Amino acid sequence: MFSFSTLIGFCAGISLFAFAIVSSTDHHQIFMSLSSLALVLGSTLAASLISYSSGDVLIAMRSMVQTFFHTPTSQKHLRTLVSRFVDWSNLYRQGGISALEQSLNKEESKDEYLCHAMELIGSGYKNHEIRIMLSDAMDATWQRHTLESKVLNTMATYAPGFGMVGTIIGLIIMLDNLNGDMAGLGQGLALALITTLYGVVLANLFFKPAANQVTEKQEALYYRHQLITEGFVMLAEKRDALFIQDRLNAFLKPSVRLQLADEEL
């Protein structure tokens, strides 16, 4: 599901940046320099490739694009998941693993963690064994995805530094031309400072916010995986619907907790 809040925040940041330029000067073109952008962005990517593998950097860049989309971890989604476990408790006791597998909808069949849990319970593992294996998978998933935010935070650290490098390069070139046209020194200094501007903007409007959102998404996903783990452990124990409902309601806000099992009994 598309994240309109992320889009609004991104557009607001760009718009305020553009407004500050337009309202301050008529020479808008001095803020546009492809060579400065190439220096900052290219050097940041190069340093990131030195620090991490190319695959990790590419995955981190892809995660920046994915910040415009929500993960299925809202309270409404979790409530639906609790409801599914309540239904699955009856299906599993009556029809076994085949009934559970047949009840999966299209979205659930694409959920890797959910399908992995379904495979474990179908293999006949005991409840404590399922808990151990799902907890290991949950922690491993967390470790893999945490690397994405580390890469983005590293890029946010590098970008302003390479912006300063571009500024120093511009100042050296400008000082070398002191014996030339003195009227061009101000414009040369402005161009030299653009790289610092680009570095700060990239770090604080792109890389850092993306890193924070990736971390927030992974924390919410880890919480969802905990719910799924507890649900399948109770399915393996063949707990009744009311017990599963009350146990999994602990993962929900009081205002959205499920009461279907109470109504059915």
C-alpha cells in the first residue's frame, strides 16, 4: 500500500528548498550543477561500495524506493491476522495441515515467514521446536534487513564529507585564478559551495530519513513475526479458538482487540 505520508514529507522538503531559492534570487541556475551532483553522489556510492558489497548497496538503494510503500504491519492488519489464527485453530483441529494450506489466500501464500511456519507445523515438529526455529528465522531476517539501514546511514555520513571535498576543490581552482577576473570570484565561490549544499541535502532529505524508515519498518515486521510465531506454536499445541484469541490480543491495542471468539461461544 502506497505511503502518502512519505510522499507528502518528501514533496514538502523539496518544495521548501525550491521556495527558499526562488524567493531569494533570480539566478536560479547557479544552484544547478551536474558536475557537483556527480561528485557528491558518485563519491558517496564509491565509498559505500568500498565499505559494503555491491549487493548490499543495491539492496539499500532499492529500500529507499520502498519507503514509499507500507508494510502489512498496521494494527488493522494485525487484527486480521489474529482473526485468521482463530479460524485456523478450528480448521487445524478438524482437517489438519491440508485444511490450513488450502485456506491460505493469495496474499498469505506470498508471505515467506508465514509459509515457512506452515511448513514447520506440517512437518510434525513439536511446539517448542517450532518456537526455536521460527525465532531463529525471525532473528536472522532482522539481521539481514538491519544491514540496509546501516548502509543508508553510512551514505548519510559520507555525503556531507564529499560535499566539503568538492568545495575544497572549487576553492583551490578559484584561488589559482586570483590573478584573473576578480569579478568572477564571488560566482566561483558560490559554485564551490554547491557541493556542500548537495551533500547536506542528500544526507538529511534522502539517506537519513530512508534509513530511519527502514529501521522502523523492520521493527514493526519483527513484531508481526513474533505474533505469527506465537500463533503457530499454539496451533501446534491445538489450543482452542478462545485461548488463541486472548493470547494474541496482547499484541493489539485495546481499542482494536478481537472479540469474535467470545461472540461465537
